[in-house]
Amino acid sequence: MTLGTCYYPEHWPRERWREDAATMRELGITRVRIGEFAWSKIEPDPGRFDWAWLDEAMDVLHEAGLGIILGTPTATPPKWLIDQNPSILPVGRDGRVRGFGSRRHYCFRSPAYLRETERIVTALAERYGSHPGLVAWQTDNEYGCHDTTRCWCDTCRSEFRTWLKDRYETVDALNEAWWTTFWSQTYRTFGEVELPEQAVTETNPSHQLDYRRFASDGVVAYNALQVRILKAHSDAPVVHNSMMLFGDYDHVDLADDLDAIAFDNYPIGQLEESPFSLDVKEQFLRTGHPDLVTLSHDLYRGLKDQPHWIMEQQPGQVNWAPNNALPAAGAVRLWTLQGFAHGAEMVSWFRYRAAVGAQETNHAGLLRHDGTPDVAYHEAKRVAGELAAPEHRDVHTAIRSTGDATDRPRVALLVDFEDLWATDIQPHASAFNYWGQLFGFYAPLRGLDVTVDLVPKKHAGREDEPHARSLEPYDLVIAPAMQLVDEDVAQRLDRYVKAGGRLLLGPRSGARTVTGRAQEAAPGPLRDLVGARVTRVDGLRPDVQRSITMLNGNESLTYRVWADLLEVEGDGVALAHYDDPAYQGATAYVKRSHGSGEARMLGASLELEAMTTLLEAWLGELGIPTRRLPDGLRRSGAWWLNFTSEAHTIDGVTIPALEAVPVS
């Protein structure tokens, strides 16, 4: 476990560097990230490199005992480069070229930018690849931020057509996959295919889905280019910093090429941009929602099934959310311990000193604008002392990636970014979204004190690839929002259930083929496994509440937003019926035994309390211990974390408000 911070020596006078470096070490910081936005300082004119300042900064930080994470500066190509190669700039979906003046102003597939990327990354790697202070590389910064994953330039149009030809081989196969007979969309050649989302009204969802795949592949290939260069000149690990619950590219594919995956953790900003009600936002105004934060931790830890990094941890007020509240006293410490408890190897605060100008002027740091310690500085110091204390060293969660089945949670959630894209493209109900569906299963489990692994669907249950993830260690596997299903996915899940596993499918499971066409009867290839088919669906306004009745005990559970109306088939068994007369008694929840295991499908998007009740009962049957925790109190690894404004006592341990206390 290491503590770090993000530092920008180019922002401050040279005479300040040694003082800052010494203060960081006194604080307990051992890692510092630099350089990710410094291209114009490194290369102020075309071909003229100024290494002197960066050489000195690297040496000063290293001599102070700080390990350096050096970022490649490709997120901010300088103005002279844009003037030389205007084709680097991305094009928005409105067809307008996006200009210089902020960051991320490049197309991932621009031939000119690929050449310039190779040039600057090679120069950086050659100069610092063997520097004794270098401990890791960061590629670029926050791929896809500011809606930059997808570009609508001529290069992307041409390469998309090539990508489609490689994928489908014949245009007839494409027409079949996209069902282009609808609205006379049939193509005669791949050269006729345009970019989606620029038509009069919505474009073909299969067309959109493939374009998102294509755009994601561009991000992954761009990152792989940088990784190859860095690896050729350095033994240091390579990492990238993604964002909280950001879905515009496939993070599973990106993580496969990296030594570690990181994300930037901003609990209050994320809560502000979330679809939670105003009541929930008020409740967690100054801490962020604990389950929303740990969902990100467990997601990123699960991408590589190994410890992840927090490259940017919120230290105070942020500047980019619609509203930017101050954190509560103690929140920064809570977030830091929470990260370590959910498997983080490093937590790095962004930033060390608040910027005195430009776009992030209102973003807090560990130090204020004048260089004096802010509130977070003192909380960081407390955390560093706690981590160094012998009695507090076991902060890491019991969720460790050792490969030992006894060391894993007993419950896994399947995640998939292509399922996310399919949901975004045609939500069919305004409040139906992928992260909401995932959270709807995850939060009740955490509220029942159940630890969870998030497993990429594309790796789950495989036996034939380097990134395969066995499902055998899990007593229960849940697929909260698995729309895209083919025979391969079905066979992997069938094997898991047949061998004794328990599977729960959420609403809209198996609704689409992998090309985005409707299954002729959802849940498609999973139909026999669960013993039911979907006959109709209901996409509701978010203010509409309905209920289902459990057939064992007549308990009523409420839902909103979505309902799959199920019809039991074969030896499937109904577990609950819908109460809405419009559904004519349709089944809401069904199960079927298969081999030594059991598969279930839940058609309704239950509210959190109802989902807690449903999962609590089944987990009890499976012998998985549960207990209901107060809202905002969570056990994470070896610590109790209290995100509420009142004290709670559990297992004889009192956890004061906004405090973290070791589990006894």
C-alpha cells in the first residue's frame, strides 16, 4: 500500500520543488505522478526538446525518496502541432471540427497523430526509461473524457468501412446482421456505409453498436501503441487512469494490455452527476455514496483480477460537477482507507497544490493556492500514520487475487461494456441505464454485508484464453443487465450451473443477439436454462411504482422502470407473479434446476429495499451469511467505514460519525 500525489513542477518556481518534495515525504507520500500535460514544456517548438527542467524535476523528486509515475503528454498536443497537422483534431457528431484550447483534442485514428504519438513517447521513453526514480508510466490521461472516444472525421469513416469488412467479410452478412431491410437501409458495398448518429432521426441500433465497438478498438489500439514503445525502452510497469463508471470504451480490452489499471476517484462529483434522487444526494452530500464508490473499486479491481490503483483521489472540492460541495471533515481519510480496503495498491491525491489559474482554479489540493496546508493535508497525514502503525497494517480487504477459491467472495456480478452500449442506444425507458441496473444488485449485497467480485462477461467461465476467469469459486453469479447473449455465453453459463452453480439473470437478459438484433424469444440461448421466455416488456416512467407477489409467503416487492413479462416453460417454476392487472398474471420471477445447480430470472427492476429482501432470502438458502447494515455503514476489508452523521455500534465496536474503525 502506497500513498501518492499528482504534482506539476512546470506550474511552480524551481526553488519550490525541493521544499515540496521534502514536505511530501514528511507527509508519508512515496509516489508522485508528473508530466501528463507537459508536451509544450517538453517540446516548445517543433523538434526542439527542452529536457533540462524535467531532468531536474525527476532528480529532485527521486533524491527526496519519491518514486515517479511519468505520464506521456499525449492528452494535450501543443498548438504548434495542431497548426502543422489540423487533421489531428477530432470531429464532433455535428460534423464540426473540435478546436484547440482545452485538452483531448485529437482523433485516436489520425495517421498524423499516431506518428506524433510514436515520436514523443519514444523520445520520453529513451530519455527516462532507465531513470532510477521512475517506478511506472501512465499512458495519456483519462481516455475518452469530454466525449472524445468517438470521432466523425473522414479517416474514421474510411477505417470504419474497413473494420466492417474485416468483421463481416461480405456486405450481405452485414445487411443480415443489421436487419437493413428496415427503412430501406440495405447497402450494396461497404463503401456506402456512413457514420451513425448523423441522420435525420435515430440510426440503426446495430450500426451504432458496431460503431461503438470500432471506436473502442481505436482507443485500445492507441494505448497498445504507447505500451509497446514504453516496454521497448523500460522495465517499469505501465498503467492508465480511467474514470469512475465511464463506459465509452471497453475497459476490459484496455486493461488486458496494461500492467495495472487505475481510475480517478471523485466521490462527491460522481454523486452530483448521478441519477440519484435529491434526498440521496442530500444524505451523502459531503461524502459521496459509499456503495457507488466501492462499485468503481470492485469494477476496476475485477478488470485484471489484481490490485488496482487510484491515480487521482479527491482531496477537497472539485471544479467540474454541476455543483461542488465541500467534503465533510474526515471524508478524505474515509475514501483513502476505502480504496485500500477494496484492493487498491496505491491511492494518489489530486492534486498536491491547488492551481492558481486556468480551468481547474477552483479544484482543491492538499495545499491551498498559497501553498499552505488545506484540511485534506492533515487527513492525509493521519492516514499515513495509521498505515505505518503495526496494528493497522492489515487494511486490505479479504478480497485478494491469489487464485485461492477460499480467499474470494462467494458472489460475483458479470459486467460487460457492450451490454452497456446496447442499453444506452435503446433504453426504452428514460430511467433505464446500465450502471443503475448494476447498482440495483450491487448496493443491496453490500447493504447485507456481502463482499462481491465483478467479473468481465467476456472472460467469465472460459477455459481457453490468457484472461479466462473461472466461475467455480462463486456460489452465486448474477448477470444484472446482460442484453447481448450468444451460444458461447450461454454454454459457459450452462456449464457453471450444471456443475452446481447458482445463476440469477436480471431484467432484459438475452434480449439481443451480439449484433444488436432482437432475440426472437428472449432470453435467447438462455431460454432453456431458466425455463421461461419473455412475452412482453413494460418500460415505465420513473415515478410509476408497481409490485410483484412472491408465491411462497405472499410477500409484496416493489419495482420501477422495467418489467419483463415471463411465461414459464418446460420444468421451470414460477416464484412470483406481477400484480398489475395489465400484465394478466404474468410471471415475474422464475427458476429451473439444471444438473447440480439452479438458474433464475427476475423480470422486474426491483427497488433497493425489495431487492435486499429477495437476495437476503436466497443467500440464506445458499448458506451465505448476511446481516442488514445501517445505510451508510459498511464493512470494507479490515475496517468499518461510517459515512453517516451518527455513531453506530456493531459487534461490540462503536464507529463514530464519519470515522473509520478497524474490525475487531
